[in-house]
Amino acid sequence: MSKEDSLQIAVMDYIKYQYPNILAFHVPNGGSRNVIEGAKLKRMGTLAGVSDIIMVLRDKIVCIELKIRPNKQQDTQKEFQKKVERTGHRYHVCYDIDESKRIIDQYALLYR
């Protein structure tokens, strides 16, 4: 398991146990797939660059991209971020569990 996978599990566990009423989920958007499966998923709506975690709050969507330093966003992730922010929603890149918790707490308290 990669460090980013471990971070994502920790963040999702935090949301699940601290804020069980928040709708938060992960869209599996990576991994190795054969060409046929990849083409099918693209036609079904898979979108390159989608953030690791999406939280749906009362009137706001918060997207969280998790990275382990020194990793940075890919171009497709930057493009997804622009689209999210253009629609008035929020997007954050978090590099550790503490930063992730601060962001989650901020929105959970504002939009409960």
C-alpha cells in the first residue's frame, strides 16, 4: 500500500467517525486497467484528475486531493481544480493528516 493510500484511508476514517452524517466518498480513478476497460470507463463518465475525496455538504462541495511531499498535482488534477472552483465550490490539496483534518473540520462546522 502506498503512503498516499494510507493517508486516504486515515482521512476517510476520520470523516466516517467524526462526521458520520457527512456524505464523503472516493471515486476510483486510477490503477492499472487494460485498454478495453479504460475506454469503457471513460465512456461511462470517468474523468481524469478527479480529486481523491469529495464531500457533499448542504450547499457546498469540497474536493480534497491528497499528496505526499514532494508529489505535486498533475495537469489533469489542476484542470479539475479549476472546474470545481469555477462553479463556486472548494478544492484543497492536503499533504498530511493534520492538514486534512483542519480542512474537514472547517467545512463540517460551517456547513452542518
